[in-house]
Amino acid sequence: MRRAATALTVLVLIGTASFVSGARPALAASYPCKEVYGKSGGYVCGAGLDTRLMDFAYQPQQSAGGCFADSVAMIIAYSGGNISANDIISAIFGATAPDTLPPDQVLPYLTHTYTSSGDHSVTATTGAVLISTQIAGGKGAIRSIAGQLNNENPLLVFTSHAMVLTGIYYYADLLGHPLRPYAAVVRDPMPQQQYTPVQGVSLDGRPGERFLPLSDFNAIDHVFTMTVANHG
């Protein structure tokens, strides 16, 4: 298992849920498959991250385009880096982030070298596309996302704005193979998002952490990974 300061790959979902106990920073976990009882229950499996290392980098977005910089800053923080959203905006866009940043234009911005305005440390990132079509409940997309999270890779995702996917739960067959999504967890820079509880799963209440409505999860059409290398 890779440690915080080593190269890391990226997307975005869950801090700690009721499937997990004794969680530690910067660790991935396979949430054991279990039966969830009730109207929306079933046989549910999952994968996710303990995202406490993202806390200091989280801030509510200051502009429509700032959600991208906030999300990238959280992904860098998960790997042990110290690059703020303002550092990212300054390095890529100058004084201010654009009002909009379409996801099909994001990839070139994910490969960059940043210098922290705080401790002057340097972080280099490289981005890649994991998914470029609408998820729409697809089994292959769920497998890809779960695999990345199990490998300690938060994911940069886009719905109406950018956020970090840090956890996923899915209905599974008796062998644990995905059938359809059950719940998704994100660290969301957009403030005052409505919290909707999910039966059988709980969150740790990290800043910006919430369950992403399944309609929004299925509408995701771009998922990016990032390799992060931190230098003192």
C-alpha cells in the first residue's frame, strides 16, 4: 500500500462509513459486502477512502470555476502535498479562475507543477482520463471507480461542477460483482449542498462531504485520475 508522500492516482468519494471501523488517514478500504435491510436494501459492497488529510485543503469555492482548483487541492493534500486552491488558480489561470471550465477542456490543466505559497514545497501533477462517457449505472464504470479507490486514488469528477469522488457503494451479486450503484460519496467544494441520508451507510462529517444523489452520479460523464509527486 502506498504512503501519503508517494505518487498517487486521482477521482472523488467517502471518508468513513458504517462498514468501516478504526479508520486512519490516507488509507483505502474495501467495505465488506453485507445485506442492507429495508425498502431500498439489498446485497451491498463498496470501496472508499479515509479523507481526513483533505480537510486542511478544503474550502468552499469562491467562483464558478473555483471548484476545479478546490478539488485538485484536496487531491494533492491526500497525497501529502501543501498546494492551496489559490496556488492552483494563480499558477494556471492568473488572478482569477474562469467562470466556467467544461470537463472536456480539463485534461491539459491536470498536468502542472506548483509551488506552495506557504512552505514553498513543489508538487507536480499529471492527469489522465478514466471515464469519458456518462456513467449511467454501468457495471464497467463502477468496477473502474472501485478499483481506483481500493488503490488509494481519489477521483476528480464532474456533474454540474467539479468535486472529488472518495467512495462508492453498489448492489452486487453473491460473488461481489457490481450490478448497479447504491450510493456515492464526494468531497464537494460547492457550499450549502443538501444532505440526503442513505440507508445502512453513514458519513464522518468531514468538511464538504456528502452523498451524491444517484441521478447526479449516473450523470457523471468525465472522471479523471491524477498522479501526484511532492518534493520538499
